[in-house]
Amino acid sequence: MAARISVIGTGYLGATHAACMAELGYEVLGMDVDAEKIAALTAGTVPFYEPGLDELLAKHVASGRLRFTTSYAEVAGFGADVHFICVNTPQRKGEYAADLRYVEAVVDGLAPHLDQPTVIAGKSTVPAGTAVRLAERFLELAPAGAGVELAWNPEFLREGYAVGDTLRPDRLVIGVASERAEAALRDVYAPLIEAGTPLVVTDLATAELVKAAANAFLSTKISFINAMAEVCEAAGGDVMQLSEALSYDARIGGRFLVPGLGFGGGCLPKDIRAFMARAGELGVDQALAFLKEVDAINMRRRVRMVDLAREQCDGSFLGKRVAVWGAAFKPNSDDVRDSPALNVAASILLQGAQVTVYDPKANDNAAKLFPTLAYADSALEAARGAHVILHLTEWQEFRELDPEEVGKVVSQRRIVDGRNALRAQRWHEARWTYRALGRPVVG
């Protein structure tokens, strides 16, 4: 009989983890309190867009290797070798700190049903110290008592690449407090470890810190190059040339060194804020004080994008038509949480423009969040009659558009590239005025 895994929480992280564990050969039971979500997953349908996940989920639901439930009792009775906690940890309203209510609800819901020794592995992003506190709660509530052991196994998924990141991760990190928990997770990840994936075994606190530190570093690198874009605009430099020059330095590298509109989504912004909040609770707030400026630089990019768009509308948005290409916070995703593109679009709408948005996958989600914006079914339709086009999410589809064809439907050939992803010379040759963050005017 195949080893058994349960996955509690079937959102972006959980659904991906469940399907990928089934792909590795395990029998998997996914659990969520959202009955509508469970019904969709049981029918083999992923309720969000993630390349490759639809096929993987449908395959293993059809085979019977992957199924879903809303019952904690069923999860406890499933006989799983490891139970994975994959629920969301959003930012607490009105604060920087993480909201742990969903993680705590899993402990309170599952623990009373655990009457046999087992291992629980948290994958949710939590502040350092959370695992120790939750372990004490399991000890208090679970009939199996000390037989229930908690480990922490942070996730490092990139939206748009989550299936590959799960099946071919660049590293595995497990924080444990016992040899039994370590052995259980080594067994679960044996196919990946045997394939050469590095495994780092730590204590619980270090495992929790790894994810926070990784996101803090990535955010810092993005905001650094965007700060250089601010300086380049003031000095008359070209941030793309600066970035290229820096990328050849092996100590720096070119990844995440692309200037633009900045980061968004459901992870980086809230994770760096939660990291700052936890540092303050630990009495080391000055150690992460620089992250406040990282956050501020990131938010200033959105303001600067609005300013550039206004300049291209001759100083006022009143009565102007603005096309926005992109709504998701990044390409290959339909996630619009804290989307820089939508933030910019909504700001321009409030200043009097008629704004039409197009995104290959995120239109529906964007419309739920910003119903007052107009939405189009294609990039050309969005651009029709526009006085300026804003390129705000770097989908490949937008890179492949013919500037000459786009030029036939607009009112003015003006484009602002918020992602520095379009070929400036190509647009210039088609008689467009091309503007981008941190770069000189082209055209």
C-alpha cells in the first residue's frame, strides 16, 4: 500500500502540494472547511489558474489517488504518515503582524481527533516561535499527547511555476524537534532527495525564519534596483543598462534585478511586514528597519507609474482613455492580491480617466475586486481609442504584439512600460513614444 499524506488547506499552496504528492505516488487526502472549494476539487477542477495544475489534479482525482473532504475526523482516521498544514496566513487588518487564525483553527479542529502517534508538518508561512506554541497546543488537545509531533517545512513556491517548484525544488528545509519527525519527512521526500534536491535540517525556529529571510532578501533586491531607477531618472541614466552591468558581477547576479513597477501578490508584501512585526516583538526591530524603506520604495513605484501616465496624457487624465495591459500581480497567474497593475489602474480611474483593463487570465478576479474599471477581451480591444497604453504585467502575449497593428487602433501612439519588458526600439520604429521607469524617453 502506498504511503498516505493529508493536506489541510486546499488553496494555492495546499491544492498544489496535494496534487504533486499524488504525482510522487502517495495516497492523498485534501481537507478544507470551504465546501464549495472541495466540491470543485473533487470534480477535478482547480479554482484558480496555475500552469500544469489542472491536468495533474484531474489525473489523480480520476485515478482515486487524490480525494478531498471537509471533515477533520476523516483526516485523523485516514492513517496519514504526515499531515501537512497549508492554510493561508494573511496580514492582520490594521497591523503589520501575520493573522494566524487559520493555522490555529487547524490545530483546534484536528487535534481532538488524533488518538494515534503522528507527525504534523506546517508549510504555512508563520512568525518565528509559532511552531513551539502550536506544538504545546497539540500536546494539550490531542488524545495521543506527546505522540503527536510537529515539524515545520516551509514552502518556496513561485506562482506560475508551483508544480515544477514542488516536484523539482531547489532545496528542502525541515525544522524538527525529534529524530522521528525528521525520519518521517525524509521518507515523504525520499524521491526528491534521491533525485539530488539538497535537504537542510534545522530546528523549528530556523525553519520558520528561512522563508521570512528569503522573501526579505528578494524584496530588498527588487527594491534596490527600483531605487536605482529613481536615481537614474534624476541623473539621466538608463537603469536597464545599469542592471545589465551589475548582473555580470557574480556576487550580485541578474535574477530579481529587473526594474519596474515592483512586487505585489499575497506573499512578499505581507511577509516582510510580518517579519518586521515579529522582530519588534523580539526586541530587535532595528535589525529589520531597512525593510520599511524596501516597502516604501516598492509603493513609490506605483505612484511614479501614475505620474508617467499623466505626463503622457498632457498633464491631466480628465476625458482621456487609458489602456492597461495586465491585472495579475505577475504573469502566468490569475492572482490579483495587492496587484500593482490594478492599484495603478484604480488610481488613474479616480483621477478622471476612462480605464480599460485586459489580462489573459485575471480579468474575472480583477472585476470582482475593482468592478468600476472596464475590462476587454483582448489587448487590442483594451487599446482601442486609448491616449496611452500602460504595460503593467509582463505576459509573453504583450511582448509578441505588433506595435504597428496596435498603433492602428489607438488615439495616440504613446506607451509606458511598467515592467521594462517590451523592446523599446521596436516600438520607437513604429512611431510610438515609449516611456519606462528609470529610462530616458524613446521617441
